[in-house]
Amino acid sequence: MPFLVDFYKTRHKNPEISLQEKETSKTLATELKKVGFSVTENFGGYGIVGVYKNGNGPTILYRTDMDALPMYEKTELPYQSQLKASLNGEQVGTMHSCGHDIHMTTWLGTARAMVAMKDKWKGTLLLIGQPAEEIGAGAKMMLEAGLYEKFGVPNYGLGLHSSPTIPAGQVGIGKGFVMASSQSVDINVFGVGSHGASPHMSIDPIVLSSMLIMELQTIVSRNVKPTESAVVTVGTIKGGTVGNIIPDMVTLKLTVRSFKDEVLDVVNKRIKEIARGVGIAAGLPEDKMPEVIIHGAGPANFNNPAMAERVIQSAISTIGKENVIDEEPVMLSEDFSYYGQTEHKVPTVFYWLGTVPDARIKSGDLPGLHSPYYYPQPEISIETGVGVTSQALLDLFNTKM
């Protein structure tokens, strides 16, 4: 534990944002080599693949993400990040505000534990250090680089994520859909610009955007079946320069979430129809109709029920039934889902690792992931993560499902 806690704090102080994880991946690769893993570096960006072959048996993939977020940390911890990075030509703060430092430390601790217990299992442990999770690109990059072709198709895939609401010392494990698919949508709303004092000479894209935003709120409430789930959120509105000019274009950026492809199809269809309808109502010509640009969605995370039950039993044997929560699905997304959504349909489980310190549980001060004030309780979180994950791997290696 002293080694792992020190490793965690060092990683927390030295975050690297998506596609810039050069030193982070090098550090993880070095540590894996020390305990006997064969390591391939720079695989799919700065991805690393560690392989430990321990006789005949199943192959199990266990993945950690490595990237941090471009934001300034405000936790005032002794090991707070002070680093900056270049992003789109600007200097930005960097912070592990999504727990990836805990993920990496738990991953490394589990690697060391599994090697120490190699007489208790047979098979191949495939450890993935993945870049660029925060931008939803890393898993796809590694798979497209030939992960399964070069290292074999795993029998199972396992991953975890820090929880900002579950107390340290506990875990949350669900069955079936546990995290949603994520899709980005851009809408360019065109108009006819004019002087702000002469609105009658314009077709105001700011007003049209306002109408469009309100109409988009009816998709989930009136077009999605009440027993299904979806989210349509407009995150940014950009248009105009000063108060007395009506611009000729406004851009909206949306995030769309759902668990099922058929629900996503309904949402996308309605976004296009509503955008066009607002344009028609405003009298826009055909060449100025709102432009809807849909970016590909990452798949939802689905916990294989049989495998999830096995992991739940492993967690219970490690930390007690009272510390294993039946966690409900969330509309957050994670590109870990790609590992189970190839043609091979690898059974996967993605579970929540509790990280919240007791003091914060008692006070109700629970900053969410991606908050500049979020931080985990390192010792208990790491100990729980290594214990539960190691036991789950042992049981999966030794159980026929």
C-alpha cells in the first residue's frame, strides 16, 4: 500500500490530457515490466498492452484509462496538480478529476497481486493501458490497431470507474445496461442578419435557436416511450458578436444519450424533423434550412448478467455483502463498451469503485466527476479496488461460465 499510495499521488500531480499521455504510459509500462509482463508500447496512440502468460486457461482483459482533463484543480490537496498543457493553441490546466489516477493505481496493484498469486490461477492476463477515454477515442484506436488480432480475443473483459457518490470501501455492480451510449450533435441555425434595431429586415437565428431548443425538450417527454431512457442536452450556444447586430448563423452543440439503438434512431429522427420544421416556420429558403450534423455514437456499456453475478460474488467474499451495492444505470458514457461490442461479443463487466471520504459522505459535500473539487480517499479506494478486482480475476480464471 505505501508504494501504491505514493504511485497514485505522483500520477495525480502529473496528469496528461487526451492524446498526450506519453510519460504516463511509459511509467505504467516500466512498472509492468518489473513484475514480469511482456509489454507493447505506443499501441493505438500511447496505448500499452501488457501480457502475462501463466499456463493454459482463459484470457482475461483488464483495462485502465490514463488521460486527464483540461481544467484547473481547486482541491488544495498537498499533491494538487499544478501542470498546464497546450490544447488548441492555448495553455490549460490539467487535472485527474475523473479518477483515472485511481484506475491506473488499482490496475498496477492488481497486476502485482496477480503475479504474486500466480500459483492460484492459469491463463493469460491481458492488461490494457488506454489513452484518450475522455474524448471517447482510445478504445476504438486500440481495437483498430489490431488489439484482438495481435494479442488474441479475450474470454472476458473487466473494467472499473471511480464513483463520486459511493463511499470508499464499497463497490457498485449492476447487471445489463449500466452506462449509456454517447452521441454528439451539431446544429447550424442559419438566418438573415440585420441591424438590431431593424429586426423586421432579418430572420433572426438567435430567436430560431431559442425556439428549437425548447422544441427539442419535447423529444424525450413526447416521442420516447416512457419506459425507455434518453437524454437530449444543449450544451453550447454560439452566435453573434454585439448586442445591436442580428447575426446570420448560430451553432448549437448537443449531447444525446440512450441505452438502445432504436431509441437513438427515434431521437435523431425528431432532431432533424424539429430543426427543419422551425426553419420552415421562419420562412427560410431551402438552402438556409438548419443543418444537423450527427457524430457517431459510442455503444452503451452492457454488463453480461452471468459474469456480473460472478463478480458480485467475488466482491462479497472480499469486502462483505453490506459493501456491495446493486448500482442503477446512469446516462454517463464510457468507451470501455467497445471491447465488448466487436464481432466477437466478449462478455464484459464494468463496475463502480467507491472513492468518497467519510467526511464528505457525512457533510453531503459530493462534487461530481469532472469537478475541480473532486478527489478520492486514496488508501481505502485503492485497497478495495485491488482486492475486489484481484478476487474477481481469480474467480473468473477458475470458473467455467
